[in-house]
Amino acid sequence: MTSLPTLSVIYDDYELLDAEERYRLLIELGRELEPMPDPLKTDATKVRGCSASVWVYPTRLDDGRLHFLADSNAAITKGIVALVLAAVQDRAPREIAGTDIAAELAPFELGRQLSSNRTQGIPNMIALIRETAERLAA
């Protein structure tokens, strides 16, 4: 199991970079995602509304925390997916349900850094993660 850096660690690097270097950082972050087996990339795990294909599959660790497997067919989008997961990965469902993921991502100003095509699926991915956490926290 690969662990992603925390959002604060990522942001410490991100804020010092220019736009092109930020793209590279996102691509590298996407490469750090744990590989998602192809059989899990189904219509049921696909995030709707993304310009690129994005899949998110929740798993539960032995202690009840949620661990998400995710992938995208576009490198920068995969980096955005990794950024979202860095906010919630390996946390308890109740903790994830109580996290304002969009607020956690706000310092990155993704809407200003990336095209609307690249960011349009973020709210749907956040909603999917929250719904999963809320369902499992109940």
C-alpha cells in the first residue's frame, strides 16, 4: 500500500512553483497512486462528469479506515485525483464524512491553475467519496 504525502506537504512544494512546474508536480503525484487493478475499472466505479476517465474504488482496512484505489487515463487528472485522495486517504469514515474536502483543496486554487475541463469532475469525485464515507459511518 502506497501512502500519499499530506496536503500540507504537497502545498509547501506547490506554492513555490510556477504553472508549468505545478503540472509536473501533479503528474508526479499521480504516479504515486497505488496501482488500481483493471478489473476494478468498471462503470460502477467510474466518476461521472470528468472529461477524462476517472475511477474510484473504496476498500476498508482491518481497523475500519477507508482506503481508496483510484486511477485516470490522463496524467494531470490522475494527479488531481491523488490530491483529492491525500485529503481523505486511510481515515475513518466518520472523519472523512466530516471533512470539507473542497475547503482542504482551496489553497491549491485548481480552478485558476487548470482548465475547467480538468477540474469539472472534482465535485463529483468529492461527492462520491463523501457518500461512501457517510454510508459506512452510519
